[in-house]
Amino acid sequence: MKTKQLFILSLVISVLLTGCKKDNKPVYSGTMTIDNELFGTGPYYAYGFTVPTGKKVSTLENPQDVIIIQADPDIDNNVRKIFFACNNYLNSFSLYGQYANESDATVAFDNLLSFSAPQWAETGDSVKANQVWLFRTSEDTFAKIRVISTVAEKRETVPFAECTFEWIFQPNGTQTFPGK
């Protein structure tokens, strides 16, 4: 009788374990916050955002297509501006528009369903709230980014940059984004 009970118990456990599958669907939109805080003891690294996976990742291995936010400090480490950068050997950023308020930026972001070949730049220069950016990956796939908020300040003696943004990724290489 014990063998039969053990068999039934193991059968129930195996059914439960195989029935609990993690949903590994790709994430093509969301909200993310990145900053320029450094980690490690040398080499140092930060965490950036990779559009194709929709996740924060370490920059330690120098991965491609990871968007990071950087501060441009003056000689006293006061932040003059912040900017997006990416190590993918392409000009990958294009400012689609700067808007007066969050509502206008949200409407522009939502209505941005397609775009023509823009003038791409190596960095996303002077990132500010209420901007909409286009981003191009090394695989010629695209994302649109709406900047929700930024922080640009000197913390103790270190220039600090932070950006919270909404994003939508178009993984098929077309210049058309899904509508809501």
C-alpha cells in the first residue's frame, strides 16, 4: 500500500510541476526607470534598458542595444544636461518631438503609429520630460519612447541622471507601431 501511495503522490506532484509553466511571452511595451548609478569595484557597471527584451540589464559585458542614461557635468560636477546613449555602433536616436506638457506628449506618443526615415543621432541629446524619441536597434527594429520624468542633479560630489519613460517596441523591422 505504501508503494501505491508514493506512486500517486509522485504522479500528483509531477502533474502540478509540469502544469505550472512560466509565461515567457515577449514584452513589447511598458514603463521603465534607468539611472547612471555605478556598481562594482572595478570594472564598474550600470544598469540600462534593452528594448528587444523589455528588461534592465547590466552593462558589464558591454551588450548591444542597451539604452543608458548619462549626465553631462560641468567642471564642478553640476549636471548641465542628460542624454541617452547606446553601444550598438549605429546612430540610434531621433527626437520626434518636445511637448509643452504630459498630456500633449501622451497624445503625440499614442498617435505615433508610423514614421519616415528620420535623421538618426549617436546619442539622445538633452533628454527632458514630455519628449518623444525614436530608437533604432542594431537589427533595424524600432521603439518609440515617451519621457515621463527626469532627474539631473549633483548628489554629494557625483553627477546623477535618471529617466522614467514609457516605451513600445516594434520587433518586425517595420516603421509602424501597433495602435492602442
